Amino acid sequence: MSEKLIDCTKFCGIMNRAIRIAGGAAAFARLHDIPVQAVRDTQNLRAYSPDVVSALGLVMVMRYPLASDPSQLASPQSVQEKLNNFIREQKTQRIAAQVFGIHESHLSNIQNGLRGFSPVLSILGFGLPVRRFYLKKVEANG
């Protein structure tokens, strides 16, 4: 992905500035028709409300740091591709599941997007997911 990713520290700066300019969390919530608690929970980092993130003109994504170079982040599609290649190299899903130390039905659920990647990340060379943001693309009216 070619977008410039924003880390959580910069996200907090953007959010706090927008809330301050609006006149506080309640005013920001009214301005964007968002529940005040969603704004407060996002500001306190208890939860990341999609409505608050969107009101800031951002999109939230999850990325996976490479174990060899944590500054390099991979998309979920890259992790999925590496998982599929790993399973092909092992010849069967059952053998691959044994390498990961999980049941083959669990591995199948991971492949089909029904479960997260956590059990397979370290063997594939990835770290735990990190939250990042990027600016929403603005469509030109015309």
C-alpha cells in the first residue's frame, strides 16, 4: 500500500487538536453526530470508534511488523499470501497445522478469515498486529 501510515501517537495529536478546536469532546460529538462516550473512549484509548476515526478524515488499518525489521509493516493480504505459500511448502494443511501447533480446522478457519493470524505469526516471521491510520481519499465532485 502506498499511503503514508500514521502511528497512534500522531493519531492522538490529530484527535486532540480536533477536539480542542471543536470546544471539547461533547462539542466534537455534536458537530459530527457521534455519541459523546465514543469520543471520550477514543480519546482515552479505551476503544477506537470508527465514527471518530472517520470524522477525523482517517481510515484505521491493522499492519504486521516483520520480525526481522519491525519498522517494515505488512498488510493482512501479505500475511495471508505467506501463510498460503507456507502451507503449499508443507504439502498438506495437516502437516502445516502440526508445525504451527494448532488443529487443522483452526488453520482452515485462519485461512478463511474466521480467526485471526495470531497462532501463525511468529513462525511466518511477523510480530503482533499494530494499529495504523491513513488519510481518507477525497473524491472530487465534478
